[in-house]
Amino acid sequence: DVLITYDPNVRPGLLADPGHGRRVAEHAVGLAHLAKASSDDIAWLYPELAPADVARRWLELGATVVVITSSADGAYAYTAQGWSVRRPALDVTVVDTVGAGDSFTAGLLGSLLSQGQYTPAGLARCSAGQLSEALDDAILVASLNCERQGNDPPTAADVAAGRERLKPI
């Protein structure tokens, strides 16, 4: 009944090579319901595969939803039901990307929680609209973090103000 998430947060200097990194990541993806990775993580782990192909592979390993963030291209979510959604990035002045991935994941989980989609079964029932909303919220939280120096996630008040101020690219 507990939703398990996984973000490989690839650090090439800590992994022997992409093959070893893939084995570690795929083991964890097989245990997770929600897997999230950046396009940079995917490119290092699977240099020969497109992000959508990696998402399909991870879904076959058992994930219910795979989210891939792609900086200025926004974020993509792929589901075990066979559909996907893409949400655009926001037009922000990037000061620092430190903490963007963690902020994104926090925004995604917070949005799913607020929508009542916080169990494996809830995630599996998530509609395209609900998943799109969760991606939008996650992109907003990460974007606000990127407007600041260092890892400085936004408060709820910052997020509310950001909704009014920021527009998609």
C-alpha cells in the first residue's frame, strides 16, 4: 500500500560504467511504482536508446509510471496503461540547477498526494488530466528552485505566487 519512487540521480564518477549503472537502476526500477529520471541520466545509462524507449523498458520492469524530465523541453510521463503525456517547461531565468531534480520530485509527489493518488493503486488509476496536473506542479516547483542560487526549494506561498507569474515556453 506504500508508493515507492525511484530517481537514479546518476553520478558517473560513483558508478563504474553505464552497464553497472543500468543494472543498479533497473533493479531499483523493478521495485518502484514511480520512476523519475532526467534526460541526462537516461543519456548516460542508455546512450543507444531514446528516452521513450527507456521509459518502455522501465515499464516492462514493473514501474507503473515513468517520468523523464528534459530541462527546457519540459517533462514526459509514460504509463503502464500505454498512454503518455508531455508538459512544457516554464519560461524562467535559470540561476542554478542544483536541486532541480529533487524539487521536481517533491512537487510531483506533493501534487499526487493532494489529488489522493498516493498509493500504488491510486497511481495506477491516475488519469491523463491528473498526471498532467502533477507534472505541471512539479515543473513549477523545479523552475522556482532554478531561479535561485543553490538548492532552495520554494515554499507553498512561493508556489502560489509562481502560478500567477510563470507561463509555459
